[in-house]
Amino acid sequence: MSQQRLQRERLLHPAADVLEAAGRLGRVMLTTSQGGATHERMGTVERVVRSGLGIRLVGAAHDAEIDAAALGVVILDRTGRMKDKALPRLDFHGRDGAVLFSLVGLDGLEPFDAGIADLRGMPAEAAVPAAPAERGEMAEADPGAIPFEVARCAGVPVRIELQREGLRQAWSGIIEAVKPAMGFINVMQPDFHLHLRAGAVAAWRMRAGRAGAGGVELLAENAAGDWIGLVVRGPEAALIRRN
């Protein structure tokens, strides 16, 4: 049953059921952030696969695994805009009340509203304005950029993942460009963006044998030595700079 949509609604459905609509929203961006890294996949969700509490978003431009047990409320927000373009979104909150990830509609309100027409909601409070994104101080040789630059020069496919409690999202491909800008290291592909705050990564910890024969896995660590959830996998020669 369709309804006149409000600007902000708390949806009255389990988060796992809301995710079933992901393939009906047109092109969407799944964006999630942790530890100074923002990982974004952009395109059409071709399949939503459920197995118990596990949910996978699958497609040429999507590769995400979600644990429904980690999800709380879902807020529909139709207020987002970029210049003249509407950017409606679904904010999936974790059990702690914070947003775990968002699905942002890239084709405007019409396909987005049509995709969620059967989902009911109740009025939600206005969003608290987000604090401006913290910008790191870009060092001349920021360690966060090293594996991406090495992979770009090597020209071979690598895998970039961001893992959070309840969510894993990945992209695989050949890195075409690494662009430092506005305090962030940016890997920009047609279906994938990584925005890594300058200074967020102090070192990369290597684990061998985690990416097939001859492959390595690099885990991004902050200044305290804690893993921030960012992982890069690929052939050792494509990720490790040799002097």
C-alpha cells in the first residue's frame, strides 16, 4: 500500500525486510565509515540474498555482507540534496543507536519512493546536523596512501574492504587513480570511492597467505596500533613497495 511520504520517517519494519527493497531503488550508494575511512559502492543492487541472519547485497557494483542481528531502526530521510539533485537515503542504525551504514538513492526521489512504496513509517525527529568531516593534515608521504599508489603503478587487481561489526563491504579491481584532496586520500572509481583521512593510518600490518597463492593482506592500523577495519588484499608485488 503506497502512502504520502514524509521528509523523515522511522520505518515500521525489521531492518532485514527493509534491505529487501535495495534492488528496487535504482542506483544506490552504500556508504559506511570507521576510523577515518569511508567506503562507498555505487550502482544497482542486482540481488539481495538472505541466509538466516546474514544478508548479502550482490551485483556488478555491490559486494556487502550484513548481519541482521547487528541492526536496529531504519530511518528514511528524503531531505538530502546536492545542488539541484535529491539524494534520499535509508539510514540503518546499529544496536548502539549510531548509523552503521546508509543506502543513498542516486537516481532521485521518484524511483526511490517507488521502491519503498510498500514500507510503512511514522514521523521521525529532525536529524541532528552532522559535524563537519574532520580533515587530517596531509603529510608529504602519508603511509595511508602507500599500498594504493603501489597497486596503481602495478596495474593489477586488488581488493579493498572495510569491516565493521555487522558489516563487511568490498571492492575489487584495478586502481586507476589516487588523489589527495582536502585532507583525504581518495581512490576514485566509477563504482567505488574510498576516502581515507590523512593521518588515519600510521602503519600497515602484513599477513601472508590471506589472498591466495602469493597474496598478502594489509591491515590499516592507527597511531595507537589498533586496526581501523580497512583491509587491502592482493599479490605481494602489487602492494609492497621494495626499496
